[in-house]
Amino acid sequence: MKIITVSTATYHAIMDLALTDPEIFPNFKTASERLEDGNWAIPVSEEVHDRLQNFRSEEETDDDAIQKLIRFYRKHGLN
């Protein structure tokens, strides 16, 4: 298991998708941990972590990349 760190806004966006479209996050666990700085540490599989690292640009954080993916999904869906 790998850990990604996201902002509260991103965490809530993931939770919203997990609740409204469970096929997107079929195995989303609430095992996330709120960090002292207010961000969230979320455990993800190695596959998800590797895909995220391949998707994001060097300047982006995990949070930036996930927000970009969420915006794309909300606009275009999975296809």
C-alpha cells in the first residue's frame, strides 16, 4: 500500500464521487487519516499510485493531479 496526500477539498471531492458513483471508487475505504496540517493521507494500491505518478506532471502534486482527474471525469465521464 502506498500513501497519497490530498487537501480537504480533494478528499471531499473523492468522498462525493465514492458516494454518488461507487463504480469509480468501488473499494474506497475510509481508512484515510487526517494529518496535523489539515491534509489527508489516503492509502492506495501500488497500481493506483503508479498510474497517478505517470499521469501527473513534475510540477503537480498528487492533489493537483487528482483534482485534474476529477474535473475531467465530471466533464467527460469514463469514456
